[in-house]
Amino acid sequence: MEAWQTFLVPVSGDRASMEAIAVAAAAARVRRGRLNLLHIIQVSRSMPLNVELEQESRRAQQIIEKAEAIAAELGCQGVRSLVVQAREAGPAIIEEARAQKVDVIVLGLPPFEGEDRPFTLGQTAEYLLRHAPCEVWLIRRPMRDANRGGGHETR
């Protein structure tokens, strides 16, 4: 059995990332590990990276609070939350994984959208798989769940 103790979950407020929290929280709880929740505010290259984005910051705080509530509901102790501003999500997640010396990044993926379209992981997942200094767990709902409204949640 692996010695997974520290988990990092990038959260965006969609259902897929909230389900990734459930997976990571369960693993962290069993191992008495630590759960790190990370929300990234992506900043356009046309703006300074440290620009004050008031509306995005408020939304980020709501997403983090929802993520923390899910982790607490699942009995996960030792939750750490962070909101960062970055140009791209992938490098920001890798930087945080290195800084926190995480053992596992748990990333939620939206359901596959149809057999007539080519399957892609997405830019962030591909970046993590190529550059992560640790294990990467990808969590994806089955297509049948997407047909029942199991896709992205925006609230």
C-alpha cells in the first residue's frame, strides 16, 4: 500500500471537482492525511498578474467554502485552502503540489460528451500528467450520469 498522506484537489465549483474532493477526503480520512484545496483565478495576459479581481475573488471564496463544507461533511480533518491568481491552471497546480510536497493530485474531469466527438482530457489534465511531481488521480463520471444531468454544476 502506498503512503499517501497529502492530497491536493483543484476546485472550480463544478460537480466534477466536488466529486474529486469526496475521493480525496475519503483517502485522507482513512490515512489521517492532509487535504489541500486549491482554487485558481485565471488572469488574462492583458492584465497584471496581481490585479485586484473583486468579483472573481468573491466567487473563489464561495467555491472554497463549499469545498471545505464537503470535506467537513465527509469527516476530513486537516483541510488547508488556498486561492491563487495565475495565467494558467496547470503550472499553478504543479507549483502548489511542489510547495506542499503532496503525494497525490486529485482532478475531477467532466463526463465524456458523446461518442461522435473525439475524447480529450483537456489542457489542465494533460499538463498535470506530463509535469506532476507526484501521482495524479483523474476522476470522471460515467457518460450515463451526464445524460441524467450529471455534468457541470455552476452554483
